[in-house]
Amino acid sequence: MSTNGIEMIFLETHNWGKAAKFFQSLGYELEFDTGHNSGQLRNTTGPAIFIAEVPESREPGMQCVLGVHNLDELRVDPDIDVVSPADDTHYGTREMIIRDPDGRTWTLSSPLKND
């Protein structure tokens, strides 16, 4: 199995505006705002940060997204715990979630292929 490295950090928050301003103060620029209390920021180097607001009743989480050229061609070692098999998302990617030996989950993501 081979990835293209860290593509994105997916960050949940209770306040989209405050979180976005925090990262902007660190040099990130807003790439897009979804209009639904979420959006993506990026600096000139490194992975993007996608921030999504969640309800106060939910603990905010964070997920590291590893880029893969083509998830359908990826051969996952049988010893790797696949939490969620590859599936298309509504935002144009194909994603799979795996678990590392310490119990952390990682998202593998590739662009959705249009046939």
C-alpha cells in the first residue's frame, strides 16, 4: 500500500467562525466557505484544513486524511483493520477508513473517477 502523504486535516469545531479566524491568524487563507458552517483553509505549503461545525452535544474530533492516487487500485494488507470500506462521498471523493495498531482511525481518500 502506498499513499501520497497527508492531504488534509479534517477538524470539527463548535464555532466555525472562531476556528477559521484562528487558522487565518496562523497564515492560512480561506479557499472556500460552504455556507453551512464549514469550509477549507490552506497555506502555501502542507495539507489543507477542512473545518466543520458540529453541535455542542457532540465532542469535536479531528481526522487525518491521507491522499491516494486511486483508491480502487489500492491493495490493502490483510493485517490492516478496515473500519469502513471504500465508498463515494457527496463531496467528490472516494474514501476508506482504516485503524492503526493503537486504535486511531485514518481516512484514505482519492478523487472520484468519472466514467
